[in-house]
Amino acid sequence: MNERELRGLIADVKEGNLSRRAFVRRMVAVGLTAPLAAQMLAYNGVAMAQVKSAYKPTKAGGGGVLKVLWWQGPTLLNPHFAVGTKDQDGSRIFYEPLAAWDDDGFLMPVLAAEIPSLENGGVAKDGLSVTWKLKQGVKWHDGKPFTADDCIFNWKYASDPAAATYTIASYKDVEVEKVDDHTIKVLFSKPTPFWADAFVGARGCLIPKHVFEPYMGAKSRDAPANLSPIGTGPYLFEEFKPGDLVRGKINPNYHEANKPHFDAIEMKGGGDAVSAARAVLQTGEYDFAWNMQVEDAILKRLEEGGKGRIHITLGGSIEHIQLNNTDPWTEVDGERSSLKTEHPSLTDMAVRKALNVLVDRQAVEDHIYGRTGKATPNFLNNPERFASKKTSFELNIDKANKLLDDAGWKKGADGIREKNGVKLKYVYQTSINQPRQKTQAIIKQACQKAGIDIEVKAVTASVYFSSDVGNPDTYTKFYTDLQMYTTTQPQPDAGTFMNQFTSWEVATKENKWQGRNITRWQSETYDKLYRAAEGELDPVKRAELFVKMNELVIENVVVIPVVWRGGVAAVSNKLNAPLSGWDNNTFNIKDWFREA
Amino acid sequence: MSQYLIRRILIALPSLLGISLVLFTVLALAPGDPFGELAQNPAVPPEVAASLREKFGMDDPIWERYVKWLTQMLQGNWGFSFVSRVDVDVLIMQRLPTTLIVIGSSQILALLVALPVGVYAAVRPYSLFDQIATTLAFIGFSLPTFFTGLMLILIFSITLDWLPFVYQSNVEATGLAFYWEHFKQSIMPVSVLGLFQAGVLTRFVRSAVLDVVRLDFVTTARAKGLRERAVIVKHIVRNAMIPVVTLVALQMPAVFGGAVVTEQIFRVPGIGSLLIAAILANDTPVIMAVTFVFACLVILFNLIADLLYGWLDPRISYR
């Protein structure tokens, strides 16, 4: 998809031939994020019109207690320290950002009076600043007014390295200026195409200046309000027991009329996913449960209880297999998988292509993930190609055999292919997690038929995903030939996601394996495209660059995508709860209501 | 007596020190990283995790961290949770009462079942009652708590819909209703733990009583013309209790282990579920503190058992 085609599609949306939602879905399919797609429309004069809210209640309160179950309960309630989604979900009950991302990637004003755009002058043409108008008359839970000073304070609080906040990246490179009591201006040091980061979404939640000011920097951990939030949200804080319970009651002075619907909210933590699903779907003890990491077959059986349903939001989480470009079995200067080495067989394009057709995504979807994961060849690929590939699995093994034969990889006496003394034997690692082990088995079997020997390896998740420099089994060290995990795309902007294939991000001993390029694939063309996208202000041109980057990754089989995993929630049949794949589960809790 | 007590407490100190040293070393050497989630998030610069590691002294050598932990502990500072960013003692004090109530009531339940059943079965060995009791006790301690827990949930919560299976620490009711709600939600966790213990104890009480029943003094007591009830309660049971008390104390670690599992299944907000959450999050200070609390409780119960011996058998003297 090139710039001209993109512009054509945007014109279609403008003329009404293509719905906004269809456009966004199309862009997501080519590997862009929904918010990026929405931004393209906004830039071209299609307003980020708000999706109509389905909220029906005509008065605040009267809905009883909203009981939600998070099987890992929130452990802290300060949004600037909320690393885990469970913590973000918990603090979002009390705290709000200026704007939030809805399911189609559109910005929805929360504490902002309106969404900045080129037309209303909020977004500067040169990409160096964005001006936010704040909603008037908003009050903190303790009755003090919410003003521009609070925004300035949040910027200072979050960007202080001594506080070690989770939100630091959104605030450290910007300057925030107060224009008047209800207007702020965010200044960027260089032209920034994606301006909706600071003050937006999960990392944009605002804490009150008058409460947190004495606790900045290193003192931040002593703030009593870390455990008893005072925000602007629809519920007032009542009780918090880390990991167990968060309780709130209706905020009578909430800044939106007739909201919220419930008189109180209870977020219970602990236990396991299956019994949480049971409490919503089967017994109806709870209204909502988060993150149902349960096999789809079980969920379907529980749904027969008739009390609730499964809701799946597709964000950008992709279960994928990475191919190592360096040699994991040779140690150079105290590290394996060093950039100074080259993988003896995986750098051969024929082998990579063969592996790509040996991954039976359809089987993985059908037998393992069900509704919770969609088969995709589509890390960042386009859907037409997808259709032709999934048609026949048998054909794929033949194709793999042919590819390998043509490249000169001959089967030896043991049935394993080899060339010049190099055997196609791989170690394939992932974390311990039942669906993953099943996927490994499916792939191992297919590879065997093509003369590739796979040794599977499973590492405890707490080790595999740690940044423990001393442990050889972490995913960033990648001391095996192949590995598989889910990469999530919590950032609405594709930029932070796509930097995982740039040369300068390679994980090495030097950077303590903190680099994001795990496959250690390096391409000058890719780097150039990425650099160009960084400074490109026209979202359409930028999107085109991202699409090109995607294609490069897929053509070179840098990674093999397996399934696109959604966020799975169990929702009571009576509850109306708008969810978004681009923001927290509770991002719109003010709009939740129980159908009469 | 008080001298003995002081001596026992003084002996307990080095063992606690040893336990803490072993725990600390194992935890420090165990793989995993409390800031893994931070490091995995592409939007968080690596410096954040690095500065946190530095702040919490995680890059120091193990012995240095241990000495630091110990000195803080001696000053009553239990440490600071990496994950919740609160003091560990706050977390523990929030949850300890619940655990003690659940464990305490399950132990009481276990004794209430095991004592009469075990004694009655031993007094009439190989009777029908004995056969049934022995079989049930066998089943009781053969089934692991995670299994019986799930089974009870399936029967009483899902099929019959009588009892809630999510434990609520805040019950919104007052007066009698409050206690009723608490009682209702405690039935399952307490009986899972209690009946498991009861199985073990019944078997043990039975064999201990059997040993005593055949002794000469019992015959003498009967020959004196004492009522059967007095013979059993005053002469048999009291003498049979010494090994039972030992077992109750020795079983404490198993009870805590069972409590960890049961708390997780029923979402009881006790220190057991806190331990699991902390292990999953690699929150070392919390793991350390909870396991240490368990260790203290085990030592405490052993001490209580030793003191009970003297009361049960005056021949045992404390010097």
C-alpha cells in the first residue's frame, strides 16, 4: 500500500464511501495501530468525531454495587507507578487523563474540553507543539478545582528521574507551558508527528498538585495518597488492600452529567483465571472479570451457564516466532548470540522461507487459542497474502521441502537435512505456558516432516521475561535458534513498536541486553525508513513508511507471526461495559451501566 | 519454668537467624527480577529499572544485602515492597489476622472432629464405627487440599449455589447478618483445611489411645470401679495426648502450606495468597517477610507444644 492508495482511501472516507471504522480496520491489517489510522483521518480533515456513547441511564447512581474481579489484584494506585495493567486498571477508577483511546483508536476527551486538531489550532503546523484546552469546573475528590497547574505538576513529577516513574518516557522530552488557568501547551524539542502521548491514555492520568507536591522525586514513595487516591474520576476512594481489594463509592460531583451509574465499585483480586471466569459466566457472583487466560473450550463451556459472555478486544498483541540472525552456540567476548557471529543456517533465505510455511497457524488457532487468538501471517503484513497462505497446510510442507532441496540442503541418514557439515537442528524456546507448549509441538511435528530437527525448550516465565543479566535463559539474550512469545503494542503510536528492528536497538552485552532488537536482524534500508518516519509530519506519508518497514520485516522472514491475541474479558450479560484494545480495561468506567 | 522459657527463646534466636540466612540466600540466588515488567515495557527507558535497582540496593553483594536486611529487621523495619511500594509490615498486618482466623478455626475444627472420633474408635477397635472412621480419615488425608477445595466449590457454589466461593474481607452488613455472612464464606476454606488435618489427627489419636488402653493402670482404674467416662477422659486420653500434641505442633508447617493453597483457591486475603502474589512478582522483601513469619509461627507452636507436655505429664520437668 503506497501513499497514493492511502490518500484514495482517506478521500473515500471523506466522501462517505468508506466508513471510518472500516478504514481503521484496514490500516490495522497492514500493521498500523488504530490510533495512527485515526490520526491520519484527523490530519486530513475528517474530524475525530466521538463515537456515540451507548450510555442510557438518565441519573447518576441507583445502579447498586459494581463487582469486578481481577485475578491479580492491583498492588498500587498511583498511575505514575502503575507498571502492570492491573495497577493501571485499578488507578483508572479514580484518576483520569485529558483524553483516552477508544476501541477504534479515536481520541475521546475526558478532562480536556476538546481534542486538539489542526482546524481548531490545537496542533501546531510545524509539529513542535500542541495546545490542550482543559474542561472547566472539574473538581478533585477533595473539592479543590482542577487547573492547568495540575498538568504542569504532573509533567514535573513524572519526568523527575529520582522518582523512577513508569510514565517518564512520555514526559521527559517535552516542556509544558501554562497559557491560562485552563489551557496548557506541550512543547516538543523536535517535530513530533505523534503528539498524543503526554496526558493521554494510561500514561496520561493526572494526580492533584496540592496533594502530591510535598512528595516529589525520591520522596515520592512516602506519599500517603499513593495508597488512598484523590482524583477526578467517577468514584471516590474508600478502601485499598494491595492485591486484594479496591473499593470506591459514587462521586456525587462528577464532571459528566448522570454519571456514574453505580453507587459503589468493588474490585476484588486474587485467585486464578478459571474460577474468575466461573464467577462471572456461571454463577453470576461478579459482573466483570479481567484477562481470561483460559482455553477457549473451557470458556465456551462456562458461557453455557448463561449469566455472561466473553468479550474480546483486539489490540496489537502478536504471538510470534523470532529467528536468530547470530550464532547462539559460539561465545565471543563473553556473550553468545553476539553481533560478531552469523547464524550458520538461519541466515539462509531458503531456510527462513521454509520455516515460515511450516508454521501451521490455522491449527494453532483452531486447536489452541480459539476465539482468543486469530491466525495471522500478519505481524505487519497485508491480508490478501494471508488468504492464499492458509488454504492448504499439506502444500506448505511440500513447498518447504522444495525450497530446502533447491537451496542444497540434503537429507542425511538420520533424516535431518545438512549442507557443508551444517545440520538443520534448532533449539526453540518459549516460556512455560500450556498453549505455547502445544504450539511448539505442532511446529516441531511439521518441521520433522521437512527434515528440520527441533528441540523444544520451555523456561519459567519469571526467568524468561526477566532482565536478569546473570541468567542465560532470558528472552533478550536469545541464546537459542528460535524463540516465541507475545509482543504487545501498548503504545498507540507504531513508532515505539517498530524500533525493535532497527540496528541501533540490538540487544548486546554492552547494553546489558536492554536493546529491543532481539532477532539481531540489521538492515540499512529499514534503518533509513525508520529515520525518515521519525521526522515525517504528514501522517499519511508516515504511514506509508511504516507499511514499507512492515513489508521488509515480512519479506525477510525476520519473525514468523503465529496468532493475533486479543484481550479477553468475561462480562455479565446485564452489564454494558465499553472496552478498548488501545487503552485500559477501566478507561471508560464512567460509562458502564447495568441494563434494566 | 520461666528460666526454661527464657532458655528456649534464646535457643530459638539462632535458629531464626539460620532460617533467615538460608531464605535470604536462596531468594537472592533464585532467578527472576522484580522489575522484569518494567524492563519488558518498550515505553519505559532502561534507566528507570536501573535506578530502582540501585535505590533498593539490588546490585550489591548478597552478604551486604543480608546484613542490611538483618540490621533493619532488628530495628523493627521489615523492608519495603518493590511492587506495592509500601512497607512490608503494613501488608502483613493487613492480612495476618485473616490467616490466623482461618488456620485457627480449621485447627479447632480438626481437633473437635479428631479427638472424639479417634478416642471412640480406639476404645472400640475394629467395630463398625472404627472401620468407617478409619476409612474416612484415610480418604481425608489422601486428598490434597487443592482438590477438595475445587470439589467443594463445584458442589456447593456451582451446582447447589449455597455458598459464595469468593471470600470478601469487607462484608457489607451489620450485627448478626455480618457474622452470618462471614460464617457462610468461611465454611468452605475452613472445612477444606480442617478436614484434611482431622484425617491425619484421627489416625494418630486412635493409635495413641490404643497404646494406652492396654496398659496396666487402665485396668487398675477400671478395677477400682471408676466410671468408664472418667477412665477414658482422666486416665487414657490425658496420657495419650502427649504424642498428639507433638503431632499438632509438627503439623503446623503442613497447615501453613495448606493455607497457602486454600487461600489462593478461595481468594482469602491472608498472608498465604500474599506469598503467592509476591512470588509471582518476584517481590523479594515480601517473600522474605512472609516466609519468616511462617518460620516464627512454627517455632512458636513447637514451644507451646513443649510447654503443654509439662501440663499433661507432670513427670516432665523443665530445667
